Amino acid sequence: MSGAGFSGHDTGSSAPQMPPLVRPTHQTPRPGPTLRDEHNVTQPIPFERPLETRTTTTLEATPAEAETPLGPTGRPMPVFPEPTPLVEHGGARVISMCNQKGGVGKTTTTINLGASLAELGRRVLLVDFDPQGSLSVGLGLNPHEMDLTIYNLLMDRETTLDEVVVPSGIEGMDLLPSNIDLSAAEVQLVHEVAREQTLQRVLAPALEHYDIILIDCQPSLGLLTVNALTASDGVIVPLECEYFALRGVALLKTTIDKVRERLNPKLEIDGVLGTMFDGRTLHSREVMERLVSAWGDTVFHTVIRRTVKFSDATVAGEPITSYASSSTGADAYRQLAKEVLTRWPAEWACRPRTACSGRPPTPHPRRRCRSSASAASGPWPTTPSPPDRASPVAGCDTTRR
Ligand code: ADP
Ligand code: MG
């Protein structure tokens, strides 16, 4: 995090420092791939500095567009509507946070998008599917104090969901934690029948109790990630606004296509999310421009700017929406939550809700993973445990289907 451009001050989702981008009247043909060509998306995205003239061409926009300010992606920034409150819960949409590159914001996005969706009244289950356990640590759990993790659910059919789910400390959001044990699953699953569908089987009982399940993938395209993609309806690809980040996207797209063809035909890319964007640097803006050229409207309008508040929130073991609720970083994830809900296909946005049925999973008290006494000896500074709360599905009508 060195460099004069990053002095750690808080910047947010909107683009106050962005120089206004202009749209050219005539599209000058660019060398390299053309816009939104399927072939090009699977090729490494070429990267060239834009010609000076490109930034000085004149605007020709419709009156409505002319009034809409351009967002950090260079497109007119829509206003995302407030989502309708839900009266019933269930029928979860499962989304994998996936990118084989590490340090691009997968875990940060899982925590903060989850917390923002919970603020909007959605019931959220976060799945830590990375043996590094960063999601669990980022929510204040001690990896050495976990009795049961997602590993037990994957490998032992006797273990039930409600034995492993823990409250996250955020109202409406629960967690399936993980630690280094999960790395053994990748080896052990190789010998299983239908090894790619193991996570799907494990998550099946949770679908009727939550509205959204977010899976934080490990930084690889191995069997665990294939399991996550097989269990998912959608993928969000967080992508650091930095040149090297562009290079792995082609391989990720190929993997997603293969999973869709062979294992999970319903899998969709819900969006590509630019993270750690710094609108003051030409580099960030160029990367964003290349991203939009290659992926078009798949790129979220919302962009997460670089701010040290995210690292601070991780150390505090809570989402930025509660650690620094009024920060621009928190606002960015709240906006992303609305954009994500707006993008979902109509059957998800307006689908008839099936009320919870059967025995809901009851998250174990947080002390199961972290007693306040033992947590103090852990490697991370800890925040006080939140009071135990009732099952997130306690209010569900168990008499209806
Ligand atoms: P991944 O899960 O892809 O490996 P993380 O979410 O763990 O990535 O993020 C890697 C590091 O970058 C963490 O220390 C996190 O706090 C930090 N980080 C994430 N998003 C941002 C951001 N927008 N600005 C600054 N730092 C960030
Ligand atoms: Mg991570």
C-alpha cells in the first residue's frame, strides 16, 4: 500500500475526484478486440494507453443522458430503487464471489455486501469456502476455536447445518465458518462420488430459510471453487482496478463456461465489480475503461474505492457498514446491494416466496467458535461478542409451504 497516490484517506463509491469522462461522437476503431465480442472476453484483455484525441472528442448525448452524471465506469450512473421489503423469506439465490487471484476483495465484498443486504431486510447466509478462513476471521471468529466448520458438513453426513451455522453478529446474517481443515477436503473429495456437487448437497436445506447465500471462494480454480460454482445461481467477480488483475479474467471466464456446460446450466455471471479503484490515478481509470470495453454492462456501475477503512474494519472483526457506518466505503456496498437486487432476473426479484417449512437451522451461539476468554489468546484483536440472538428464521411460518 505504498505510493503517493494512496495516503489512506477515505474515498467512496461516487466519483467526486473523477475528471469528467466524455463520450466520442464517432467511435474511432481501436486496435485489438472489438466491444463485447465473446471471443475477446476469453482472451487476455489488451491494454493500451488511450490516444490523447480520445479524451478530447466532443459529446453527443441524448438530453436525458446529458443530465445523468457519468459514474466511475464512464457510463451514466443510474439511481437504484429501494428494494421492496420482504414479508416472507426463503428460496435463496446462491452467489459465488469468485476470482482465482488473491487480494482482489472477494472476502471484503462477501462480508460487506452480505451486511448491506441484511440491512435491506434480506436473510443472508455467508459461506466461508476458503481454507484461509479470512471471512470467519473478518467477522471476529477465532479459527483455532472452531469445533465444527464447513469441512465437517462436506465430509461427514451426520453433521447438520444447524450444528455448524453461527451468528455473524449482524442482525439477519449468519455464517458457515471455515478454517485450515477445509484444505484437506480438496484432497478427500477427489475420491467421492459426485464430488463437484458436494457443497450443493450441503447447502440444499438452507435454501428455504435464507434469501441470499454468498460463498466466499478461495483464490484458485480447483475443486472447491468448482463446487461453489456448481452450487450457485450467479457469480460476482471482484476485480482490483489494476493491470495484472485483468490478465486472469479470461481463465476465470473459461472455468465458469465449463461449469455451466457440464455441471450447472443455470449459472450466470451476475456482475464484475471493480474494487480498490482510485479515480485520481490514470491507471485505475484506464483499467476500468478496458474492463467496460470487454465486459460491457456486466460491469457493475458501483465501484468500490480504495480506502484504509476496509482493513481497519477487518481488524475490528466487523463489516464496514457497522464499523464505519457513514463512511463512503459503507455507502458503496449499500449501493452495490441495491444494484445486485436490481440486476437479478425477474423470477428472483418478484418470485413468490415459499415460507419456511420444517425445522429451521438454529445458529449456535457465537461462543461455539469463540469464547471471549479464549478469543483473547487468539492472533487477532477481538471485539466483544454480540449478544446471542434467536434463530434467524424464528419468525418463519412453519405451517405453510
Ligand atoms: P481476497 O478475498 O480476494 O483475497 P480481501 O477481501 O481479503 O481479498 O482483500 C485483501 C486486502 O485488501 C484486505 O486486507 C482488505 O482489507 C483490503 N481491501 C479490500 N478491499 C479494499 C478497498 N476497497 N480498499 C482498500 N483495501 C481493501
Ligand atoms: Mg479471501
